[in-house]
Amino acid sequence: MELTLIQKIAIYALPVIFAITVHEAAHGYIARYFGDTTAESMGRITLNPIKHIDPIGTILVPALLVLSGTGFLFGWAKPVPVDYARLRNPKQDMRWVAAAGPASNFLMAIFWAMVYKFATTLSGDFAMPLSLMGQAGILVNVVLMVLNLLPLPPLDGGRIAVSLMPNQMAYKFAQVERYGFIILLVLMFTGILSKIMMPFIMLLLAMFAGIFS
């Protein structure tokens, strides 16, 4: 079934916006749990998408990738501010704050898989759009989870890696963060990023298909 432009936007808009919104809110919530109230004081521990949306990273880039039909999704929101120095155990707690984002994407992928499963029990005009939105939700959240777990600062996986390294090694590795976004863009435009991520994405999609089919 070939979708029109409007249909693609309608199906992917909600999964993309909430995947990124919940991801960022989860960072703020766990940071508050471990002692840093920076995100809370700035009103960023919320499911209000407007607080988290970056016009380019949350809307334009994902939309262009969806419309291009490449099958690869990429996007970002306004990062939730975290003052790691205010965490009770900064180096140790950093990993949990960082892991909260990908963990939320995993839980949302489960939610959308349940939506898809429910849609298969329906009949009528509403069944197909809901089924496609469920599939889109699974894909979006799996891609974001895998992407953010890559061990490259400032991605969540990079922060988790820093938290697990000895102090001297962690300090040196953390310096990569200033070049991290450039490295990520180079990997994306050269096709290397998709080659790294695709085996993990396919494994997780197969797992969801096996459980919820």
C-alpha cells in the first residue's frame, strides 16, 4: 500500500513527537530522582511536546527522512538540561539519567506494539490507519533507542560509557563530545551509521514481531 504525503505525516507525526518528548522528559525525571532539579525548575519534566520540540530536529529532519523512503529515521529534541554536579553520586548516577531515554523508547515500542496488536482485532476504516501507526511507533522508538545507545558522546550511550570508565579514561573520552554531533552527521551521510545500526534494529523488530504477531 503506497501512502500519500498527507497519510505519511498523519501516521508518523504522533509516534515521532511522543517518542522524542517522552525520551527527554525521562531524562529530567530520573535526574530529579537522583538529586538534580534543573530540568524541573525549567519546566522540562512534562509530556507537553511544545516544551521539547526542536523545529529542525523534531519535525523537519524526521519528516524529510520519512518522505524520502530511505527507511532510516533520525531526529532530536531540545536536550533536557542536567547538572551532573548536583547528582548525589555524579559519575554513577549519570548512567541512569542517560539510560532513562532509551529505556523510555523501549517501553513506548512495547506500547505501540500493543496498539498494533489491538488494531489487528478491529475491522472497518479505522483498523488500517491504527495498524500503520502502531508499526510506525515501533520503528521510530526502536531506531531512537539504538541510535541513542551508540557509545558516542553526547549520545546517551556515550554518557553511559563515560560513567563506566576509570576516571582518567572517562575524562579523555568525554572530550569527544565537542565533536560528537559532527561525527554523527558524517557517519549518517556516508551511510556508515545505518550499517552500524541496522543489525540491532532488525534484531529488535524481529523480536517484537515474534512476540506480538
